[in-house]
Amino acid sequence: MGRTEDLPAGVRQAGPAAVIAELRGGLPGDIVDAGFTVQAPWNLDWDLKLQVSREAAWTPAVAVRADLGVLQPSFGAALLASKSAGPLTVTAMVGRDRRNERLWLNGSSPFALDSENMTKDVWAWGVEADYTVSGVHDLFAGVVSWNSTNETEAPRRTSAYGVHEGVTLFFTAGIRTRWKLVRSAPKVVSTALRGYVLTDPAADRFEFGQPGIYRAAVLIDDYTKITADGKPAPRSELKQGRAVLIEGIALPQPSTFLARTIELQ
């Protein structure tokens, strides 16, 4: 990110160029998301965005966003509207902020005694273009304008620097990488038993086994696969005496996918 500056000689801000890293996460459906934004040398913001309508043929997608400075006591809100055309998405923004920024003298650091905080009210507006180059990566570029008013300086040791920013422009460009966190499937063991239908199905289960060896209650659900003669056996074919193969996912011992209890005979 680069920004224009209108500062007295010898006074520095976190610019005119800065490196920004942003990490965002959201809920399925892209309705709500939140993120942290870190700007070198020392700015850290948190924001929450709520999308209140989806993009339609003739209307843009609209979202509202609130942000809070974590290291600097800043806060604000913005209204965003975006419209897509193939891989290109254009987003317009207008917002109102109360910002707190650190100013320091050349040759010192943001935390030196000869530094100060400046608070200001900001009207912000801007536009950004986002171009999708793959299913994971987007390129973006944008410009945001700040119109600063009510600037108040709070020097730590020296006198106020006499800063009057007025209108400041921010130019941003970069790359976004998107990914989804997928829950790993539980580690399970497939189980298979061969035997005979001992009772006709009732409700969601039936008795199954080999007489004189074992007997089990089979649960009929999405986790149980029942085949006969090499093909799936529907419920209507599960008649008493039918030879079938039962396959499924093992439950915690001592049970199996087939039964809460297997009775050995």
C-alpha cells in the first residue's frame, strides 16, 4: 500500500509505503466474515463484515463492515457494493472513521518520546477492482480517499507538529489467496459380515447372522451397505433366510457397525 502525505518536514507516519497482510475467515454462503489486518510497522485492525444482499442480475451485492483498531484505538463503519462481470469484480466503498495514528520525527521510532498520537475524523470513499486468475488466486488494485477533519495532536514530550492532512489518497495492489478448511473424516475401519437374514425387517433394523455361530441386529441406515448376489439388496428383498453381505463402518468396540451387541452362539 502506498499513500500520499501532507506532513511537515521531518515528521513521519506509517508510510508513504507499507506492507499489509490480511487474514480473513467466514461462514459458508459468504454472509459473514471477519479478519485481522496487520500493517508494518505497527498497525493492527480487526473488522467484521455482514453481507445483507446477494448480487442479482441488475443489483450489486451489498455489505456493511465495522472495524476496530486493536493496537491503536480506531473504529469505523463502511458500506460496500460490488458487481461482477466474469472474472472481474468492482467494489465501491463509503465510510466514516475515527482514526488514531502515530507520528514521529525522522531518526526516531514510533515509540520514542519525541512522538505523538494524532486522532482525526475521516470520511472515506474508494473503489477496488479484483480479477480472478485461478480458483485460488485473485489480483487486485484500488484507491481510497480520506478527507480528514477535527485533527487533534497529543505529543508525548515535544510540542505539537502542526499536521493538517486534509485529503489523503491510498493506492493498494496485491494478490489474494483463498482456501477452505475441510474437516478431516474420522478414521474408521470398514467391517463386513456374511450371513443370513434371520427376521424380516421391522422399523430400521433386522436380525442377521449364522445360526449356531453369531446373531446381530443390523441397523438400516446410510452407513450400512447390504448386497446379495453381488448387487445392492433393497429393503423389499430382505426376507428371512436370504444370504446377504453386510458392509459398513465400525463403531467403538466392543460393538460393530452392525449391532449395539453381537451375541455369539
